[in-house]
Amino acid sequence: METRLSDDYHPIRVLLAQVESTSSYSVYGIDALILIALLGISALLAGSEVAFFSLSADERVACRESDSGSERTVAKLLDKPQQLLATLLIAINLVNITFVTISTYLTEQILGEEEKEGLVATLILLVGVTFMITFFGELIPKVWAQQNNLKFAKLTAPLIEVASIIFKPLSSLLLGISNIIEKRVERKGYTITADELNHALEITTGQGTSAQEKDILKGIVNFGSTSAKSAMRPRRDVTAFDIEWDFHELMDKINKSGYSRVPVFKETIDKIEGVLYIKDLLPHIEKDEHFNWQELIHQAFFIPESKKIDDLLYDFQEKRVHMAIVVNEYGETEGIITMEDIIEEIVGDINDEYDEEDLGYKRLEDGSFEFEGKVTLNDVCRALGIDNDYFDKVKGESESLAGLLIELFARLPHAGEEIDYDKFRFRIASVDTRRIKRVKVTIKNEETDETNRELT
């Protein structure tokens, strides 16, 4: 009696199934190795993007002059930065697309045809593939390349050089298209306020930046927004000569003033006739009192008080003058401004060996300040270490400390009166019938506030 084996347990079929299963595992293993290799190449390319473009100028020069072949290759690639960047982007995208394609195929084979559209396959592809490319192919290599940029660039330079040759036709085409678009599309500039720039300076200037350097940077930032009225010497402090003076009287005033350029007025300082350059008098020192020195007067340069000092600096350079007369809307003289005043807005006060040190304030032993009322608000802010626009909301049209306090009090205050604004307390130290002469400024703190509460 013959026994017939069922088709399911036929030895040949079992053997074929085992062979098919074994070959499937082999294919999966090969696919996995390919994915690992692609992930490694993606990591090298992504790290190269950071490594090449984070090299300093000194490092680039050293690579260009080096005897090492890899370093010279690095310098050669960096000579065409746009071509290098295009090559890296093309290669990275090609590798990542290949990685995603093989991952999709492998996921379908493992889960079977019935599950390929299911939720499980979608989650594996979205989460798994995204995590591997982002973490292993982007984050880790870029962090390591940032810390070891030259070493990483030398390591990947041969690979990038080969890729640049392979992808040169495509990268050249892309660069050509981008150049055409760049020429046709209007470039839009960034708009940023002086406040934002000042805030950026506070964030970016670290321990290696001195207070003087920080003040200079702030002066540059605020340079374009500073008006002539803010930087000028007010009329009460202006030294001017009467055109009716004789030559001996003029020379006596010149010896006492010590200035090299002085405005000349007729009748009142609101009628400026011109500017006298003291150097023009040197050949005539021995002349008598009847010498007609008025013929040496130069034409005055008048500007409105609202003119910005960056424009004024350009005018000074173009007209080759160093002084301007600042006038108001009625043509009255508000003050004078010189080239030195403009430069001081950036670098701070400039004193030569003939200048008397008169800062307009002094620091007291208790940490407070005593200012002259005529001191400009810019100098007050500089002394207190605050931004130049700190009092803009309350100063009105005033440019001096005295004017600010009149705005705050809404009247001329009496000696001994106090008023607070934000973290500062102003105490009137001295006044006369027309103006505030001296002011004590205290920076408030918790201890001061507690003391005042106890006294009250």
C-alpha cells in the first residue's frame, strides 16, 4: 500500500521555501548595509558643509600655503565657494532621497504587501527615517565638524573633490539659474532700529569687550540718529568776537580764549558775520591796533538744529570746513558745532594739552553724581552708563539736564526739591532766578527706598 505525502510537506517544496527565506534575509542584510553606508556618506557631507565654511581666514591661507595635499585640496575647493555649496547640497539631497527610497522598499518587504499602506509602515518611515537622518546624518556630524573643522575638512576633501567633478554639470546649471534670478529679483534690505542694534550689542559683546569699546560701538550705532542740537555747544558757552573790536582788543581776547576758530558777530551773537581762523593772524601779529583784521573773516556755514551729524560730517568733508553755526527756525543762533564735537559722539571726549578738564560733573563718595545744569543729556547718559535715548519720552525739546528737569517739574524748581524718574532721583542743589545751576543725581535701589519709607 503506497503512502502519498501531502503537497505542504513535500521535501522539495520545504527546501525551496528555506532557500527563499534564506535569500530574503540575505537581501535584507544587504539593504541594511547599504542604508548604513548611505547614512555615513550623508553624515560626512553634512559635516563638510559646516567644516569648510567655518574655517577662518588664517586657516584658509595656511591651507593654501601648506605642503599637505589634502589641505591644498581644501583651499582649492574654497576658492569657488558657490560651486562647493551647490555640490554639497546636490550630493546630500541625492543620498537622502536614495536612503528614503530603499527604506520604503525594505519596510514594504518586511511588513508584506497587505500592510504597506497601513499605519505601521507610515509611522516607521516618518519617525524612524526622519530620526536617523536628522540625528546621525545631520546633528552629530555637524557638531563634531564645528569643533574640528580643519580636521573634518581634510578628511572629506577627496570625497568632495570627486563629487564636484561628477555633479559639475548640474551644479553649474543651478548656479546659472540662481544668478539669472538674482539679477531679476530686486534685493530687499533689512530694516533695524537703533534700539535693536543697541540691544544686539549688549547681547553679543562679552567679557573680552572693554567698556570703552562698547561705548564706541554704541556711538557708531547712534551716529546717524544724533542731531546737531544734541552734539552742539550751546550759545551760552560759545566764545565769539565782536566785529567792532580793534586789533589789540581782538588779540587780547584770542590769548584768553585759546580757540583756533571763532565766530565773529555784529551787534549780537544772532548776527554772525563769519568765522575767524586764528592762523590767518600769525603773519600780522606785529600790526598796530588799526589793522583791518575783518578782511580775514571767512564765510560762516549755517545749519538747522535738526540736521543729523552724519550728514554734517559729509558736508564738512565736502566744503573743507570744521565749524558750523547752528540756527533755529527764526534764524537765531542756538550754538556751534565742530568736527571735534562730531568725533566725540563716537569716541568720547577729546582733550589736548591745552584743554582744562571740565567734565561738567563729579562723582561723590556715596556713589551719586553732581552735574552742572548746562550739561547735555548725552553727557549725562554717558556718565550714568545708560542709552542716549533714555530720557526721550520726557525731555520734550530739551537737550540739557536743566531743561529735562524743567520738563519734569513743569516749572523752575527751587533748591532742595527732588523728583524721581524711573531709577534716578534728581535733587536740585543750586539755582538762581533764571536757571538750574547744579543737580545731584542718585541711582535708586531697594536700600534707599527703605530708608526713605522709614523717614516718612
